[in-house]
Amino acid sequence: MKTSCFSLLIIGVVLVAELNAETKVETIVAGLSNPSGLAIQPETGVVFVADSGASRIIRVVDGKVEEVITDFPVDIYGKGPMFNIGPLGLVFMDKNTLVVGGGGLKDGDELLRVYNLGGDLPKKADDMTGSATLAAVEDKELRGEGNFYGLVRQGNVVYATCNGDDTKGWVAKAVIEDGKVTSFERFIATKEATEVDAPIAITESPRKLLAVGQGGEVTVEGDSLLTYYNPADKKMIANFETGLSDITALVYHADQLYATDFSWADTTKGGLFQIIADEKDDKITIRTKKICDLVKPTAMVGGEKKTLYITAFGSGEEGKKTGVLLKIEL
């Protein structure tokens, strides 16, 4: 879809030259089990990882892994291949308040969890200060929600992508105050807006819009969308075809927009991509440039300067923990 130059300014996509510098990829942690979430702790800069298949959240301090929260429930996701998943999306409200999107329970029972990380660590998954579910609502024909994969914070609000009701494709909205979830509701029905399945990635644009990566069908290549919504009124501002297959993470960093593509149908095509906006005749189109190959990338967060941290499942050989935390210097 093309959009106007006015929309471009609202969205916050930057018209820039493509990156030319060589990309440096460094493995910070190996031997993880389906890592699926990332966050950087405010004030400390410490990287936290949802080591999903291992039912735990870890942090990396001076290159060493430390357990932060353990004993999450674990479920199985996917159809040939299938993956063990537990905790998913991560986002900090402040230095010691961490919000965790769950993936280890059945839809409707799944929890959005809040933790206070002060005091002794590691904590157990049940040591929450607050939590909430999105149960089925039969009289409104709403299915239970689960797999809260992507989280983004705006003030005291956390938006979460959900993978429960495929007919709606909800982004949910949680209000969090003093470590408690004071409200949790279905907010934007992205499948109805785009006619494409599965909101997965979510981030905030420079203009405070919600940028959502609509994953599409895992068996179909090139069907992922980049869609922008105004959280003030839930309206879709713009919707772009990307040519990517399964967008799992979106990050605005160092004046650029980046995406990871899991590329479920052909994982040899997965990787880190720069999303570039081109303007011609007052019309904007989107294209992508591959920065580097990655094997089943899942989450991404911006670090210092031109640094990105990315988790990936890796080859996923049976019986082996092939997940990694990568540091990428752009």
C-alpha cells in the first residue's frame, strides 16, 4: 500500500540511504532453548532474555548468565516443526518492574505477569505482584487469548500482541500501576483491519504510533505486513506490504527501522532487515535490505549506539539447545 508524505511524517519512517558499513555479529550467549523475548533494564543496561523453552528468564551480567525468574509453565507451539515455549515478550516499566507475556498455558488461561525484581533472585514464576488473563467471552463470541508475544510500553500502558483468536488478531492493552494490572482488554483487531493473520512484532514509532508486524501464514512466503495504528483512537494510519515472510521483531534504532524475519517456510531466507521508505511523486513505498542472515530470529532490542541484541532459535536440532543471544554492530 502506498501512503502520502503527510502520513510518512506521522508514521516516523525515515527516508535515508542504505547502510554500507560491514555488520559485525557476535554470539553473547549460546545453549539457550527457544529464546523468545528481550528487554534492556533501565539504569543498568543489562540485557534480559526469555529463555522460553527452558521455562525461565535470565540476565547477562559481565558475559555470564544469571537466572532471574524460573519455573514458568511450558506449552508446545507450531505444526511440524513444534517448539517448547514458556515466557515470551518482556518489557520494563521501571528499573525493577518487569512485565512478562506468557506462552505456556492454554488460550484464555494465559497470563500477562508483573514482577518486582528487588530482593533476592531468582524468583519463581508464581512470585508475581500482578497478573491478568483474557478469558473467552461466550456471549460476545470472543475466544480466549494467549501467547502474548510482543510487548511495548507507553507510559503506564503495555500493548501486547496475542495469538489466540485468529479471526480477530488482537493487540491487547494493559494498564499497570504499582505493580498491578488494573485493566487488561482486547484493543485492536488487526486481522479485521488487514485481512492478514497473526500480529507478532510490535514497537513504538518516533511519532508514538503502534507499529505492528503482521506475520501472515507460516506456509506462505512474503506475506508479512507493516501496519501503523494510532493508540488514541485505534485507527489504522497506514499499511505496507514488506515482502518478508514472518516478521517476529521490529525496532526503531539509530534513526532506522529494523525487522527480523523468521521465514518459517524457508528458514534459509531468515535474517535481519532494514526497512527503507522511498518517496516518488508524493507516494511512499516500502522496501527491505537484508543486513545479515539469521537462523530463526525471534526478538530484538536496541542497545547502545548502533547495536542491536537479537535472540534466535538456531538450527533447533532435536535434543540440543541451539538458541543464541547475538550482539550485532551495524
